[in-house]
Amino acid sequence: LTSNSGIDRLPSAADAPFNSYNKQHAPTCLPNTRVDLLHEIYNWADGQDKRCIFWLNGLAGTGKSTIARTIARRYFDQKRLGASFFFSRGGGDISHAGKFFTKQSDIANQSLCDQWRQLVFRPLSKLDGSPPLSYVLIIDALDECDNEDHIRIILQLLAEARLLQVRLRVLITSRPEVPIRYGFCQIPNAEHRDFILHDIEATIVDHDISNFLDHEMGSIGQECSLGAGWPGEQALRRLVLNASGLFIWAATACRFIRQGKQYAARRLSMVLDGGTSASEVEQHLNKIYMTVLRNSVHREYLEEERQNMYSL
């Protein structure tokens, strides 16, 4: 498309793409981690599967966004990434659907449905499907969109990708919250493929977390001149055990230890021994899960009803 098409004048959410400036330090999957899952998603995206949507769902902290960034990077480098939108609760333009389908001035007040049809579906309908390559759309953390009705509408519109001649694949990640589950219930099973991230065998997850910790702790050891082999296999095994299958715990622990700089070894001991400073890690996780819980309580509940739900 040329600049005369007006595409370059569309307002957009600057932080939405996977490779936005503010996300440049966000991690992707390390080599030899998530191998089977990534292979399954790549086969779906590149193959002849009639299901145009892949729903990767999992609990908070299980690594959904890291996986989404890894896949986005692969197809971006292959020039086959149609678009990516990474939602974030409380993140301004990326906390709502207002700029999910970017708006031209003459349709700024139209519905999400009309924006989708005019800006995405109709232009793609003019393509004849050759060459027979697939193009990928990636929507991360759809559950963090702040309007449940918009979540439902977005899912319904994206399901229309099956009607296109061009092969359009839509990868969606989210927690398995009620609005998402309800939205997928409205889409025939033959049109979407589901993968429950937290159902992966614990031994596979622990292996991946061990690789992650080995890489991160080795990097910290080099930065802090702690010697080759630090922190040792026993410490790594204890960290894996403490992570309990949560990548977010492992990442938070590494960040806490790295920020200790010359006191990194001391901070590692605190994390392993459950000392008072280790609560820094737990406090970060508590904040994440409190956000999840508070946003799981329906906004239409009365204040007394919400407080009762919070106390459960």
C-alpha cells in the first residue's frame, strides 16, 4: 500500500506491537525451551489445518506472552506477520479495543465490526490466496482488554478469517477467564484449536525453567564475577522446585538477584532460604495475582458483593 491509501495516517497504539520500543527488552523463548509447543504452533500456522484460530490459554505467570513474542519474531522475520497487538491492563491505548482495528477519520465513530470490515476484511478479500503462504495475526493477553463486550466482538470478527481466500492464522493468548471462554463457545469447534498451557507435563515445564535459570544465573555470575559454575546444580534444582512451574517466579527471582549487584550471592541465599528479603519476589507475584483476582470479579456487582468475593 502507498501513502496515498491513507494507511500511514491512521492513529495507532504505539505500544501494541510485539517489537515496540518499550518492549525491546521483553524476552523470547530461549533455545531448547518450549520446543514441542512452538513446533505445534508453527505446524498449525504453516499447514493446511482448517481451524484459523489457535487459542493458547494458561494461568498467570505460565509464559504466554514470551511464547507470543517468540512466534511474532519468527513470522516478522519471514515477512509473514500481518500484525500483533499485545494488550495490557492499565496500559492506556493497549488496555482497550479503541485502536485494535486502527481507525480512519471518516469511520472513527463506527463500530468495531465496521472498522474490521473496511480496514481488514474487505482488503484481504481482494487477494486470491496465491502464493499459498499463511499470514499470522497475534493477539496477546486478550483477557486484559477492559471491555467484555469488545472481547466477544473481537473473537467473532476474527473467526471470519475462515472466509478469506488468503490463509490468515490468528494466534490468541489469554487466561481462561469467563468472557474469553464464553466468546469461544460462540465459535464452532471446527474453527478454533485450543491449547491449555498449564496442562503441559510438569517434567517438561521444569526442564524449560531449569534451562532458563541456568542461562540467567550464568549471566548474573559473569556480570558479578562470581566464578565459573556459579551458583551450582544444587542451587538451580532448589530454584526450579521453588518456581512450582511458574516462569514468572523464576524471572522475578532472577531480576531480584541481579539487582543486588555485588550482593547477588547473598540475595540468592535469601531466596533459597526464604529470608525476609525473599518476600520481594513474593510481593511482586502477589501484586500480579491480586490484579487477576480483582478483575475476575464482575464490575456490575454491588460493592458489598465485590468485597465478599475478594474475601473468598
